[in-house]
Amino acid sequence: EAGTICAIVGPSGAGKSTLADLLVRFYDPEQGAIRLDGRDLRDLRLEDVRRQVMLLDQAPYLFHATVRENIAYVRPEATSEEIAAAARAASIHQRIQALPEGYETVVAERGQTFSAGERQRLALARALLADPKVLVLDEPTSALDEENERAIAETLCTALAGRTAIVITHRASLARIAHQVVRLA
């Protein structure tokens, strides 16, 4: 359903990440169809699919650029207020404010300035700024300990309210934020 969170759960190797790749058309299904608002994704221009369905990978990439540029990568014309609002929604604004140069701080190569959980939140801010129709999160807490996983789950619960999201995870604890759970075997 539009505006809800669906969790896809299952053990490693069940096809959860393959499903994520299908949803953003890295691959097309050999049989059947994946539909967005009733339309087969193959009938839509790839550019339109990628604008409407965004994948937040389990190991998000951060550029050697400022925090502002990393978040605004999807919308370079975004205002400072829009960028800060996305960071607040992803629960990373205060951490950014605490950096020596705030949003103008240059991120170390591969995001090493930040912890794994903070990198996830920065990538979430980037995705929220893009405002896709569907946000697919593939194992967003895979590299986190229990405490950080809980914090990210709380962040997601708030940030995804009213958005259509698919959370792919093998952790049942993250599935608790979902309105619907699909289990792959």
C-alpha cells in the first residue's frame, strides 16, 4: 500500500537483495512483473523508475566532499533549509552541527569521518531529500550493534511515516516498524 512500510524478511541467500535490485531495475524479472501503481516497471523509462524508486544500500557511499554536497547529491539545487530538514528527519542534524565546520565539513574518503550508523543516517537524509515515491532500504542495520540498530529503527519509523518504503532485512527486530511483513524462505 502507498504510504506504508513493508518489511521483506528471510535468511541470508533467500533473495532479499535480489528483490531490491529488481525493484530499482538493476535487473528485469525473467517471469512475472513488478508493478508500480499498477504499471509494469519495464513499461516505464529507466530514468523515471530510478527517480521514483530509490535504493538505500546496506553500505552507502559517501563522497569526498562536504556533508552538504553529500546530502544534496540527489538535488544539487536544494536549499540549506531543505538539506537541514532532511538531516533532521534522518536524526543526523545534531551530529553534523557538532562537526568543526558543520555542513561544510569535508567527509573523509569513503565516509570514514562517520560511524556506520552515521553513514546510514547521512544516506537516509540524501534519500529523503530526493523524495522518491518508493524508498527501498536493503539491510539498513546490517553493520550495526543492537543499540545503533534500535536508534536507526526509531529514526526510520519517524522518517518514513507516510512514505512508501520497503525495508529488506534478516533481523526481525527491524521488521517491527513495518505495517506489513513478507517472509522469503
